[in-house]
Amino acid sequence: MTIMNNHNVDHLTTLLEEAQDEYFGEAVTQLEHALQCAHLAREAGADEEMVTAALLHDIGHLIAEGGEIGTPDHDRAGAAYLSQLGFGQRVVQLVSGHVEAKRYLTATNPDYYDRLSEASKQTLAQQGGPMSQAEAEAFEADPLFVEKLRLRSWDERAKMPGWTGDGLSYYRPILERHLGHNVRPESSRLPSVISFKRLLGR
Ligand SMILES: [Fe+2]
């Protein structure tokens, strides 16, 4: 565990702590949503990389300036950010794929759209809408296809008002272990949110 990794974990947990007032149109705060999603992953027996992806899957909402329902491209923004911090590619791809999974499921399951929250329905249109058949077939060929769908199922269930469970302190050692295993010295310097927005061309 390097000082830089420690700093990066501090930063991520601070971003999540600050999200205890952010709802983005949902029934729970972004912090509650992240904790519930990670808890559901653990309950399902997921490994630490999947638990990490579940906890951080919406981090893109917290590093960009979104509207009342958040940032439509938060999946890509979050994945790029986590990659820069030094998380492994499986975590990055799972985070990147959680919106693709929604687009896939709305294209292949007629009942799925109706079960989405109102905020999720609104962002779907901005995210490209349901996948075309060719996009769906390509997504099914993704080696992380099943895992992306599993993460999506926890994401949708992680909207339970009044839920109490483990707080961020439970996940800190997991984040530390994961960053420690995937450190990339040349790129692990934490980009400021401002410089990251510049990187995204915002
Ligand atoms: Fe989410």
C-alpha cells in the first residue's frame, strides 16, 4: 500500500461520503445506493473485484456535473476515472458496462423497461435507448456478459429506503487491497475533478 494509493482511497471514500445528500431522482441517496449495491454483491457471493465495481459503479455521477437525474455518460466517465486511479481492467469494464446492460435488457426483455425507476427510464433515452440486435449480439459475446448482468441486477435492487448495513469503513480494506494489486506508477496520480473534466472535454 503506497501513500498515493492511500490518498486515492481517501478521495474515493470522501466522494461517496459527500454523496449522502445526492438522490439523482431515486428513493435513496447515492451513498446508500453504492453501499446497498456492494452489500447485494457480497450476499450473492461475488468476489472482491465485483464488490468493488458494485460499490463504485456510479462514481461517474459524483465526478461530473450532472443534472437532477445525474450524468447520462457516467458509466464511461466513472470507468475512465477508476482506470486512471489504477483499478484493474475487470473492475473498470464492469463499471463501464452497467449502462450497456440496461440497454441490452430493455432490448431483449419486454417487461424489463417497466421495472426501471423513473430516473433510469429518463436516462435510458440519453444513453442511446435499447440496443439494436447487432449491439445485443456483440454484448452477449463479451467475456464479462454474465457478470455485467449480475451487477445490473444488484444496481436495480439497491434502491431500498430505510436500509441499514455496513458503512464505507467495511469496504475501505477491499479498496486498499485492490488498488495495491493494480498500481500503475506512471498513471496512479489522482487527477483532480477539474482536470478530469478537462480530459473529458467538458
Ligand atoms: Fe446505480
